[in-house]
Amino acid sequence: MSSIFTKIINREIPAYFIAEDENHIAFLDAMPLVEGHTLVIPKREVDLIFDLEQDAFRDLWAFAQQVAKKVGKAIPCVRVGVAVVGLEVPHAHIHLVPLNSMGDLNFGNPRLKLSDEEYLGIQDAIINA
């Protein structure tokens, strides 16, 4: 079940990486809802998040919590929202979205188009938060 996320994990296509450990990786969304929109994924290919084994599920959320705290420190927002949608890529993933209003978490909103310099600035801010 190879997906675009597998290619990102394998460094076959570029991404703006935020954090990584043995089993997980976090990177900026290529089509963000807002600045700082980050995806957190398991490295193991699993389509549905609820199909993860209990320990893997718990560990993914613990990793996401660490990343969310850094996103919240780096990006001015009221809080970091969380969404698990899973319709766009068949690989379990968690969206971390800096929120200033309820509308910021609307996946029907137009996506931002950021420059490489903007992505690099956001990446640097989160990594160093």
C-alpha cells in the first residue's frame, strides 16, 4: 500500500521535516490550511489509524503531542487543533493545525500556497521552539 507518504519517509520526494523518531515522522503539509499545518504519521504503512495496534496507536499520539507543543510555541495561535480525516492519502496520519478560529480547521477552505522561504521559516521556527 505504498503512498506519497512512503515516498516522503524514504526521502524519495522532498518535504519540510519537523521531527522524527524510529517509528514516526512529522512534516509540514504541502497544501496547508494555515501556516504551521503539520502532518504526523507512522513510518509503518497502515491505511486506517484505528487499524494500528494499541501500542503503536498510543505511541503515535504521544509523538503527535510532542510535535503539537512545538507547533503551538512557534506559530501564534489560540491552540493547536487535531484532525484525523484519512480520505486524501491511504496512510494513517494526524493533522496538527494552529487555530485562531473554528474556521481554520475547515478542510473545504482554500489551501495556502507558500514559497520555499516561507516553508523554511516555519520549519525552522517549529524545530527550534
